[in-house]
Amino acid sequence: MSGAIARWPMRRPRGARRVSAGSGWRLLRAVLMTAAEDRIIARNPCRIRGGDDEKPPERPVLTIAQVLDLTNYMAAHRYRALILLATFASLRWGEAIALRRCDLDLTARTVSIGHQYVETNGHLAIAPPKSRAAIRAVALPATLVPELRKHLDACAGPESTALVFTGQRGGVLRRGNFRKASGWSVAVAAIGMPGLHFHDLRHTGNTLAAQARGEPGGPESADGPQQRPGRDDLPARGSRGRSEDRQHTRPADGRGP
């Protein structure tokens, strides 16, 4: 038995991720540790050093120019502000689609995150953020304010509780509908990032914020400080604007957000 367990971390099923293998190893070690303490087995055979090491692959980080290009390649212009805010405020998907008008203070240039949408068995429900630290206010770059004002005027209801980002029929924006309506796969391939996930925008924002503070590489912690410096040096929008119904013809095989 000991020999089989010792070889198990090195013989992961084909296609299994290192992260899932490491999690499985920790679970097995905990179960066998309990068994050893209860004298069901003589000792815990899970003694391979580094058996639970997890080294997930590095996610891509976009440049500011690539973020702006991505917004211009969106098949529907209504998603431009979503891309910008998710990146430069480092928002999770559920946090972004749960934002209401009252969560944006464009005069103070802040966005407040106090709730998120979570999906369970196909149903969306409002829930608290992922952790206490995820309840935060984030400073916005000044150049993002006009984009948000235009978006609110064109795409959001007038009520203070109106959702900032919605589907094309005004309902809660679902990930699959966003991917289809925005032409996500085509857009991320067009900027040279096939396989980009929506969550990578948050990772990009964290990394850019760390670089702006002069930190030597690597993104900040999961949610960062409640107030982060605004990034006011965003370049102006590129000339490659996209109309609401313009079709993209460049094929791509990128994965969804």
C-alpha cells in the first residue's frame, strides 16, 4: 500500500491538473492521519515531501493597450464599460454584474463593492462578497468617469438601485449570454490572447495597480486595499471603434470568460 501511495502523485490521470492532484493528496493524507491516530493502520503512509505542492499555471496579464483594444473588439458597445471597470477596479464577475447606480460615485471617483451575484443550479441570487476583505471601495481613474457616465445614460435605468450592467433585454447579465453577445472568443483572439478568461481582467488590474505603486512584480493580495490609487494615465480610446451591430469575421477558438 505504501508503495502505491508513494507513486500516486507521480501518476496523475492524464489531463488532471496539478492543483486537483495536490488537493486530493491533502485529503488522502488527512484521512489516513485520522486512521493512524485511531490505530486502524500502523502509520500514515502519506509521507512524500512535496506531494501536495500546487503550481497552477500563470494567468495572462494584459497591457493597458490590449485592454483598450479588447473593448473596441466587443461586438456590442454596451460591454466596453464592463471591461474597463472590471479591469481597473479589479472586479470579480459576480461583483461586476451586481453593481447598482448607487454603488458608483463618479464625483468622488469610487466604486463600492458590497454584494455579488452567485449562481447555484442555474439560479442567480444576491450574496455577500467572497470575504470580509472583499467589501471595499475602489478608486477609479479619472479617464474612466466619462465612459461610465455615457454607459449609465445609454444602458442603465434611472433608479438608484438599477443595475449598471445588464443583458440586452435589461435582465441580470449571465456569463454565457455575455460571452455570446460580446463576441468574447473573437475579441480575445483579435488582441492575441485566445483563451483569456473574464477573471483575467481582475488579475490584470491587480498587477497594474502593483506596478503603479512601484512594487517589484506580481499582483497584490486577493482584494487589495479598500482604497487604491486611481490610474489617471490611461491612453485615449483607440480609433478602431465598433458599432453595436458590427459583425467580426475573424475566426477564433478562444475559451469563454
